[in-house]
Amino acid sequence: MTAQPPVLPAPELRPIPTGATRPARFGLPGAMLRTARPRQWPKNLLVFAAPVAAADRGRIEGLGGALAAFAVFTLASCAVYFVNDVADAERDRQHPVKCARPVAGGELSERHALAVAVACVALAEAGALALASAGLAICVTGYLAMSFLYSATLKHLPVIELTMLASGFVLRAIGGAAAAEVAPSGWFVLVCSLGALLVALSKRYTELAGLGPAAAGHRPCLRRYTPAGLRLAQRAVSAAMIGAYLGWALLNGSDWAIDWHLVTVLPLAAALLRFDRLTGRATMARVEDLITRDGPMLGCELVWLVLFVAAGAI
């Protein structure tokens, strides 16, 4: 008989001491604030994308509505974070970084976390209704529904989970457009969708590269991905995003702003190249930190923003 090859055991996930053994920081209010993830709130600035893109000679329409949409999506995203931390508490306790989350560490009970989530959902929906924007209400409700489905089961389905993760960003942009009463163009939605997909792919690549063989134990869907495949997808999406942005600059803007919008492609391309370099390192750094804390990256973003605003102000 042919000898059977030895079966290698799956990588062991060693339990990490929970936060119950560490001193709580600022008690229950501090635990709630950290679970709400203030560092993630800048994602909700996407609600201003459509009003700024539609600015006509310095005039930004619907700024008040976009501000309200920012508050609504911030509340909705906080609700998602609280529910997600309850759903992932056991797995987070075995993660080298996420074990410090208040729910996983025992600083915030699951009952309190879910109560805060319910309150945030109620306030977000009430805010959308108070603004009398059906589009915003639909977007925030869709965002909450998809996010809760994602936390419950869809995050374990490869490719689908990437789509769900990216859709949250797109719904923010569309919700902001609805609140500001600005009709987003097809090019605008395409650029936002590709940018969101790029972020989602980068998150999975950094997790897979940073955690190594133990990655699938922390996020089962990572078994279906390979670092090479994710890197190839990242670069393909980056190239498609540049093409879509060029299409928007050439075909969707006012004649007087086309030249300025074309110039903004240069810092955007530089930012994407820098982002590709940063995510290529095997690191546990959050993708959001790569975008907001790297000096050269911030420089590219600032140049792009100045040129973009100048194009709308001429």
C-alpha cells in the first residue's frame, strides 16, 4: 500500500489575554467611544463628494443637506461597529490587534453594546426622516441592512464580502448626493465604486500578508484568496479607476473646467502609486492609516484637493 502523506495540523490560534486583565481606560464611556471608532468617521466625508464634484464656479449646492447626511451616516456606522464587535467577540479575542477591542476585552458588555447600536440606528433613521430626503433614508437603510447581513454571514463568502464592503462607501456618496439634492453622474458613481473596491481589496491583502498562515483562522474567507491574486486585482482596479476618472473629467465637467480636472489626474495617479507601495508591505497597519498618516500620501491628496477645488472655483 502507498503510504499516505502526513496530515499537517491547522495553524493554532493561541488565545490572547482579554482586556479584563487590563485596566479600563475612562470606564464605560471610554469603552463606548472606542467601540464607536472615531478614527473611522472620516469615511463618512464621502457624503460631500457629489456636492463638491458638482460645484459650479465656487458654489457648492446643498452643503447643509450633506452635513446632515454626515451625521446620519456617522450614527449608522457606529451602530454597525457595535453589532460587528458583538458578533466577532470570540474571534477578536484571538487576534493580535483586535483583542484590545472593548467588547472582546470585557470592558463593554454585549448587552450594552447592542443597546447603543439600537439607539444609533433609531437616531440615524430619525435624522434621515427629519431631513425629508427619501434618497438619504433609502441609502442609510440599505447601508444598515447590508452591514448587518455582512456581520451575520456574508463576510464569510469570498468576493461577495468584497462587494458588500465596497458598497458601504458607495452608499455614503449616493446618500450625500441625495441629501444635497445633487444628481450624481454615472462616471461619478463608477469612480466611487472602483475606489471603494480598491480599499476593500487592500484591506484583505494587508490582512493576508500581515497575519500569514493564521489569517484564515481570523477571517475564514481569506482561505479563498492569494496575495498574488489580490495584488493583481488591486492594480487592475487602480488602472480602471484612473480610466473612469479621465472619463469623468473629459465628458462630465463644464467646458471651462475640463483642463483643470485633467490636471488633477496627476496627483490622483501619484496617490494611487503611493498607496500601492504602502499596501505592498507586509504590515498590520490599517488601510485607513496608510491613507491618512503617510506624509507623501497626504501630500498627493492635498495637491489633488487644492487643484480640484480650484477647478470648481474658477
